[in-house]
Amino acid sequence: MSSAALDGTMPSDPDLAARGARQQQRSRQLLDAAARVMEREGSQAVSMQAVAAEAEVSVGLIYRYFGGKHELLLAVILNVLEDFATTVPAAVEAVGDDPVDRLVAAFRAYCEVIDRHRHATVLTYRESKSLDEAGRARIKQLEVETTQPLVQVLREGIDAGALRPVDPEMVAYNLLLVAHAWALKHWYFERTLGFEDYVRNQVSLALHGLVEPRQRRRYARLLSAS
Amino acid sequence: MSSAALDGTMPSDPDLAARGARQQQRSRQLLDAAARVMEREGSQAVSMQAVAAEAEVSVGLIYRYFGGKHELLLAVILNVLEDFATTVPAAVEAVGDDPVDRLVAAFRAYCEVIDRHRHATVLTYRESKSLDEAGRARIKQLEVETTQPLVQVLREGIDAGALRPVDPEMVAYNLLLVAHAWALKHWYFERTLGFEDYVRNQVSLALHGLVEPRQRRRYARLLSAS
Amino acid sequence: MSSAALDGTMPSDPDLAARGARQQQRSRQLLDAAARVMEREGSQAVSMQAVAAEAEVSVGLIYRYFGGKHELLLAVILNVLEDFATTVPAAVEAVGDDPVDRLVAAFRAYCEVIDRHRHATVLTYRESKSLDEAGRARIKQLEVETTQPLVQVLREGIDAGALRPVDPEMVAYNLLLVAHAWALKHWYFERTLGFEDYVRNQVSLALHGLVEPRQRRRYARLLSAS
Amino acid sequence: MSSAALDGTMPSDPDLAARGARQQQRSRQLLDAAARVMEREGSQAVSMQAVAAEAEVSVGLIYRYFGGKHELLLAVILNVLEDFATTVPAAVEAVGDDPVDRLVAAFRAYCEVIDRHRHATVLTYRESKSLDEAGRARIKQLEVETTQPLVQVLREGIDAGALRPVDPEMVAYNLLLVAHAWALKHWYFERTLGFEDYVRNQVSLALHGLVEPRQRRRYARLLSAS
DNA sequence: AATGAATGAGATTTCATTCAT
DNA sequence: AATGAATGAAATCTCATTCAT
């Protein structure tokens, strides 16, 4: 991984800074092009030549920014996971203290990130086998970390007596999966549901399974599907 | 799709029948080898040479039974979907009349099929882009049909007043996804859960979300996770 | 060349004779099928499997009658050349003594053989490179022999003073070529000419170049094109 | 057909021009190599590996310049037909106004082009079946156009009363065929005739068939064979 | 920093030929 | 005599990667 866009170096020399900015912009341009074309065709079907054409640069340039095809693919996937890492905690904090509100905010944030990177999400499922073991391990590790905010709010809810005493890790993964499903099975859901409907229905269904019976009245608004 | 294993022709001439049986056996042998090696390595990464080596036949022979790599992959995937089509309805019928029992039996049967073809299930997610449009459409169509038994038992349960009035199609797809997750996220779940735990936990969670509150006592056995 | 059809052995034992007849029939069947399908698709494009299918026999059987693909192709071509060897001299003898009549009869016979084996004639041009050196040499040799009747009648005509003193070998080859052209450029000529027109026009043109000026009146019938 | 050598674009940017020139040179190099090796062995028998080896480049490079084997073959053949299109009209114009002189000049020019591309001419006969329908149609179309200068001078000659009133299209095709024969049957003619002899003999023979009897004296020089 | 021509290993696919039945 | 399943060498074509400019 040699992409300047993915490490956090911050040179102080203004020349270097300018160069760094240009590099970051290039890197983003390449990443976007790669995501666009891979998502369109499936990454194995996409040649470096095609990515270069989509980004309107030469093949050689890609190798300046990414060590090779595997690294490029890895960077595309990591890009999504980073979006989770920044978006979800922010959404949870923004919503206040009620544990069920926080849970819903977290789930909704997951779904929004997925919706932003719908095709790249599919890539994660489809292409991980074409990475080396190190890359796969890194993605799995980050995916697990990605669920932590959910696990956290679930624990809070259980401790606060708002949620039933479920296995927070399994439930968190279930919710992540349902969010992924918006991308994975989009061809199916889009026939009947818009994004908002999907999120609201899934929230209602999940909360029916999770909220303590005696707390139901309090969250009636979230429990009703329509 | 020229595989004799996938059509149900049954010639009456004993010679032809013997030949048909030999062909079906070959077909199965090749399919198994393909599934084994594709699941191990990811189908794009797997050459026809590798499949041939795994099956201990020559490359050329694969082309006698399957028109090419795409057809072979398609056959591997269809093989799983056919297992659903036979196993799930049988399990539902075997369990009796109670709608919640039937729902649980259906879900459990899905999970068992997935567990039998864990790697081939992953293939479905990973490789569908390498099929042609017709193949993809066929798989999607069969996948949708595959959910129908679940949709059916959900409707029965709702009509009988045992389940809350949820959207049966969305819930069915959610349950299918949770079953798929046993394959897709096996690397994660296997750290903490065996197959039985996974099924029981998911059943408990799902039923908490689905069963009519006033029917809870009746299904306490299924609602408890451990 | 193991084809029984192409050597002249004639067994005296009636059993052997029956077998020989059956073999000859098989041989002819295969040859016809090969010619048909090769002519349709171009011999290189035609697999032994395709020939077998066309002849409605198994691939293995072809190898019983012809040593391999090269021999089969060679046999198809030789078959045409044999037709020349029998048809042309017969036509020349049948027409009488006039040297110009004999020339015309020979040319017309060539054209008729070509018309009978139009596609196989094209094969001779197209596929000779796929034969081994021995096969090519044999075909060239036979092709040269094939022109001999024409050379012969040209010589007779010159000696008799009916034809101008041209180079008989070159003229013979020219005439053979014009006959071949009926097959080679059939796509062109068929737009404007039927077989009879083609032959008559070419006869007229050739005789204008060949007949002694003072003999013209005598052959006016042949010299007029329409 | 992506060969830069075959379209006439002329970029004004000097960098692009230089690149274009390099590409055209490469294209020509590959075309020459392909012609050389195909002519030597027969195009079906020739692998892309062999062409690459002959041109001393890698296989992959051929695919940058020609879309595949068919296009390469097509380009080799078109190359010859283009030589006709430029050489023959020029030769006709260079010789002056006499219709018979023009006819002879045209025929001689045909023969010279054929002699320059002797093996590629054979290719046209041998390999057209391995092209797709569009390619075959294009070649036939160009071949017909190629005869037009001959048709034209024949018409002029007939109109001027120098030639007998023959069918100019058929005669033109005959002459083209006789020119082709120098390539097709070179193995035969080279035993007795050099290029000059061949052309002179054929001219003499053809003119005997074509020139108006009362104009013979005027063209005695061309009518004598030696 | 950027280009894109060039490479060549490797993938899929075909098919002449063999051989057990 | 006849079959056709099986083989495997060889062909076409792709594309990740390199490197001279």
C-alpha cells in the first residue's frame, strides 16, 4: 500500500504540502475511477487498462500510486470501511443519549454509507479471494472493528434495561448484514422499497425483536413500520 | 447447459440408460470437483486445468459435459439452488401443522442446506458477475423462488394470528440472508458459535421480532436462546 | 492412403468381394460426407467430428477407412481428379475427328466435371497447404496429367493446321484455369451467366484466339458467342 | 480493422504525427511478417506465435495493431488489393492513348502487382473462408472494383473499333484470372517461363482473341509471342 | 510526473487421434 | 465392424506489469 491518500503523513514544507495535495487528489481520482468501473463490471473482469481509461490517465500512472492491481482493489475496499469508521460514530454522538435512538442512528448510518458505496460493498463480497492473505485479514479485521459502534450501543441499551439481554455481537453482525443486503440484494428490494422504506421497515422489525416488552410503548414511533 | 445431470430424461433402452447413468456420474464427479476447487480458491482464480486436475480427468472432457467455464460455474450454483428446492419443502411438511414450528423448520432447513454447500453459497455471491445476463437472471429467479416456502409459512403464521402482521417478503429475505450469513461470515461466527447455537440464537431473535405478544408463552421453548 | 475405394484390388473370393463392396460403399459415403461438409465450411474449419456427424457414423470409423484427416482430404481431392481422368478422354473420343470439335468437347467436359464438383474444386485451391509434401506433389502431378488430353487435342489442331501455332501447354493450362474459374468465381459469374452461357462464351473467346484465320468460316458456329 | 496503416489520418500535432509514423511502420512490419510466414506455410497452419516470431515481436503486440487473426489476414489481403487500386490506373495513364496499348499496360500492371505479392495472392484464394461474412464481402467487392480499369480499357477499345465486341466484364475477369494464375500455378509455369515470357505470351494469346481482324497489322508487335 | 508501447505468462477452448468396449 | 468417451497438445487471445522516453 503506497497510496499517499491512505496514510496520514502531513508534511510541513509548503512545497511538499502542495505536492501531497496533488497526490491525494490523483489518488482519489484513481480510486473513484476504479470503484466506478469495477462496480460496473466486476473487478476480475476489469483490466488495469480499463481503469486507466476510466480515469483518463495512462496505465503507468496507476502503478505510481498503487503497487498493483491487488493494492488498488484493497484501497477501494478500505475506502468504504473508512467511511464507516468516521460516519457511524459521528451519527451516534449526534443523536443524544437514548440508547434505542442511538441504536437506530447507528443502523441508519450504516445503511447510508452502504447506499453511498453500494457497488463497492458488493466488491467486498465478491473480490476478497483475489487479495492475498494479508489483505483479506486486514479487511476482516476492519470489518469487525466496524461493528464495534453497534456492539457498543447494543450493550448500552441492554445495560440500561431498554433492550432484551441478547448476544450483542451476533445481533450487531445481523444488523450489519441487513445493511449490506441493501447493496447485495438491491436488485430485489428496489422493486418494492425505497431507501427510506427499507430502513424504516428493518428498524421496526429489529426493534420488535430487541426492545424490552415493557419499554415498547416508549418506542412505538420506531416500532411501527410505515 | 448440456449436462445430463441436470435434465431428468430417462431413456427406456437399457443401453442408453446405462450410458445415461455413466454420464450422470461423470457429470456429478466434475461438478463436485469444480465446487471443491472453486470454493477453495475462488472461481475466477481457478483454471479449467485445475478443475480437471481435481477431478482427475483431462481438460477436454469437461467440455464434453459442460459447454465452458461459465456453464460449469452455473451448474455448480444451480446445484445448490436445487437442494433448497427439494430439502426445504420436505422439512416443512415433516414437522406438522403449527405455523411457528413450520417457520422454524423451514429456516433450519435453509441453514442446513447452506451448511452442506457452504463454499458454493459464497460462490453465488462472488461469481455471478462472471456469468452472462441469462445465467444471472436464471439464478436470481431461482433464488426468489427459493424464498417462497418461507414466504408461505410466514403468511400462514400471520393468517393464523401466531405472527405479527409483517411484510412476509422482506422478512423471508432477511431470514434467507441470515442463513447465507452462516456461510458468508463463517470465519467470524465459528469463533464463538457452533451450527446448532447459531441456528437456535437466530431462531430466538427472529421469533422475538415475529411472534404475536399474546402467543409468546406458547413458544417459550423456541424463544429462549440457549 | 488405405482407402479401398482408391486402389484397384479386386478379390476373387465372393465373401471378400461382398466385404469389398461394403467397404467401397462406406468409403464413398464418408467421402461424400466429407466433401459436402468441407465444401460448406472450408476443410480446416471442419473437424473430424463434424464429418462423422454428417456421415452419421462415429469418428472412429473414419480412421478405419482413412488414415487421418490429411488422407481424407487427399481422397476428396483425388476423387475429382479421377473424374477428369475418366470423363474428359471419353468426351473427346465421343465427338469425332475434327480437331476443333475435339478441343471444344474437351473443354466442355472439364467444365462439366468442375460443375459437378464445384466445391471440391475450390478445396483443391484452398487446402493443398494442409497436406504433406507427398500429397501436394501427387496432386500437382495428377493435375498436370489432367491437362494432357487438352495438350493433346491442341497439338492435333496445330498439326492439322486448324489452330495457330501456340504453346499448347500454356494454352491448356489457361483453359483449365477458365474451367476452374467457374467454381472459383462462381459467386461473380452466376450473377449474369448460366453454365451454358459461360461455356459458350469462353469457347468463342478462346477459339477467336486459337483458330487459324483462314479456318474461321468453318467454325463460325463455335465462334459466335450467343 | 484498427491498423493505422490502413486509414489515411494525418494528425497535425507533430508528436502525434511522429507516433502515427511509428505506428504505421510497426503496422507495416507486422503485415510484412504475416504475409511472409502465411505465404510460406498457409495462414491456417500459421500460429500467431509464428507471426510474432517472424516479426521479432511478442504475440501481444500483434493484438495492439490488429484485433485478431482474422483482421490480420484481412489486412494482408487488403494490402494487395490496394496495390492494384493504385498501380493499375497509374500504368494505364502512363502509356498514352492507344486503346490496345492501354489494355496491355493494364494487364501487365496486374501481373506485376501479382508478382510482387505472389504468395499473398494465393492467400486470397486459400483463406477467404476463414474470414467472417463481412470480410469476405469486402474482399469480393474490392476484387470486383479491381477489375474496373480493365473493363474500362476494354470498353474504350471496343468503342474505338480496335477490339471485337466481346463481353468486357467476362474478358476482364478472364485476364485477371490469367494474372492470378502466375501466382496460383507458379510451380508449373516457372519450369518453362520467366515473368516476361509469361506476360508476352498471354498478351499475344489474348490479343489474338480480342483485336479486330482488320487492325491486326497495326499491333503485330504485340501479337507475336516471342 | 506521466505516458503508452511492448512483453509474455497464462487462461480458455478446440479437435485430431486413440482405445476399451 | 463400429462406437464414442477420453485425451492432451496446441491455438487464440488477454492483461498485469515494465520501462524507455
